[in-house]
Amino acid sequence: MSIELPLWRAISYFRVLALCYALLRYFNSYLDFLHPVAGWIYMGALTLWTLATIRAFAGPGRCTWYVLGTDLAMTVTGVVMSGMIDAPARIQFGAPTLPTIWAAGTVLGFAGRGGWLGAAFAGTVIGIANFAGHGGVTGDNVHNIVVLMVVGCAIGYVIELARASEAALTRALQVEAATRERERLSRDIHDGVLQVLALVQRRGTETGADLGELGRLAGEQERALRALMAGGPLPQQRGGSSEPQDLSALLAPYAGSRVTLSAPGTPVLLPAPVAVELAAAVGAAVDNVHRHAGPGARAWILVEDEPEAVTVSIRDDGPGFAPGRLGEAEQAGRLGVSQSIRGRLLDLGGTAELYSVPGEGVEVELRVPREGK
């Protein structure tokens, strides 16, 4: 919701209340006027105009400069008419004009549309009309105009600050959304292109490499990159379902001669997007084991299904790494852990913790809370 919208609604409510006050004041004193019928005609027109513009003054979209100009003309007409139909003795004594505090609604409308400069313009025009048509430069007139100008300019300044804050918030949200999208693309590219290149590197050193499989994988990654360049979703994201999926089934392909998967006997159901992202984070952790733990390293995946959350632990018996190694890798542009693992869990509202001691392997703990917990 717009930050300044409540201020506009307050202006619209104020105009209605100010109209009621002006009608009550005139009703109590119309017999003292020289031409009371003219006053009633003006008050009738003021009532119709106020009721007709309730919605216009409820937001900046409908409150055009044409509406504000007409509103200012109504105020000036009422001020000048007051000096013509009221008794001179009452005017000298400080009697209010026909619109009384309704004139402040005009200044507030200009403040909402044009900021403090708009309020200053409207207040100046009303002040000139007051001095020229209703009593001249008197202490009461000067006091009323000063109060009108101060309040109007203050409200106008507040509305300008509200607009600036809303614009800054919008830009911040756009930057955050763009950053998250870049992180998502980085994860997808890391999980796809970089892993395929790593496979090509490993298979290239072996005799009898399965070139057909490499060609198929390369073709899939080419299509993925084309989709990313065109701004569309990745192939595996199309047609995604929101139905719950079994996390254990998604993790089953990672099990093998060097990777042991331990999961509950019953399905570990999670919303499909959550299950897919969590499984991808596990896959990134397993891939790190294959690439960094050594050719003979083994890994164990443990899935724990709890009422409040699902926890997946990936542990290996490799050489581990020294403290600070992850920070150095991230600075060098290797974003496997920060994006494909931690980034995914952060987007899911979960946590990713890594524990390692040189010579004792690495343990990655991924925890995702269940919905509503």
C-alpha cells in the first residue's frame, strides 16, 4: 500500500468535517449577515462540491490540478463573498469567512499534490483574497494565514518525505529481487554447466569415455543456457507441481558405491518446490565430496523427518578443510557452497551449517522448517 495514501484519506475526511463546521457556524449566525440568502447559496454550492470530490481527494490519482484549481476558486469566492454579504462591524470584529477552516482543506490538497511549494502557493492566494476582500491586514487575518501556511507547508514536506521513502523502498525491493534472481541463476549454472564441465574433465582422462552421454548432457546444458539468456524458466522448472513430493525419492539417485543414503521407511513429504531445492542442495554437497574429498572418499546422507523440520546431513571421510577456506573460495569466485547450498536453504527459510576439521572430513547439515511451524 502507498505510504502517502493514508494522508490523502485524512485530507478527504478533514474536508467533510470542515464542511460540517462551516455549515454549523453559518447556521448560527446567518441572521446577522446583510445578505443571508447569498450565503446559503454559496454554502449549498460548497456542500455539493465537497461531496462530489470526496473520492478525488482520497488519493493522488484523481486529485488533478484541475480539481485543485476549482477547489481554490471555491475558497477564494467564499472569502471574497464574505466581505460583500457580511456586516462591516462583524468583519472588523474578526468574524470568520464563509468557508472558515474548510479553506485549510484546499491548502492540504495542494500540499498532497505539489508538496510544500504547492501548499505555499495556495496559502498565499487565500491570504491575498483574505486581505483584499475580508477585513484587510489585521492581526486576526495575519494570524490565520500564518497558521494556514505553516500547517500546509509542514504537511506538504511530510508527503514529500513519504514519497521519497516509498521510492527508496521500491528501489531496495527491486535490487533485492534482482540479487535473488542472480543468485538463483548462479545456482542453476553451477549445478548444471559447471558440474557437466567437471564430468567432462573426469571422463576425458579415462579411456573408453561415454561420448554419447557427454553429448546428451552438453545438449541439455545448451538448452538451459538458451532459456536463461531468453529470460525464460529452466527446462526442469516448466510444469512444476505444487503437490508434495517424497524427499527420499529425490535423493535416491545420489546413492551409490561411495554414497550411502539412510532415510525413514515412510515418505518424507515436502512441498514440491521445497523438496526439489533441498535435493539440489544435497546434490551440490555430494558433488563437492566427489570433487574435493579424494577418489577413495565415502559419503553418508542421513535424512531425519521431524514434526517441526526436515534435516539432511551429508558427511564424508575426506581430508576436510582448514578454517577460512570457504571464505577464500567465495572470494575467488567459487560459489558452490555459498550459492548452491547456503543460498538455497536461505531462500527456503532454513539453515545450512558446515563443520570440518582437517583430517576428519566434512559434515553439512541442512535444515528446512515445515510450513506453519
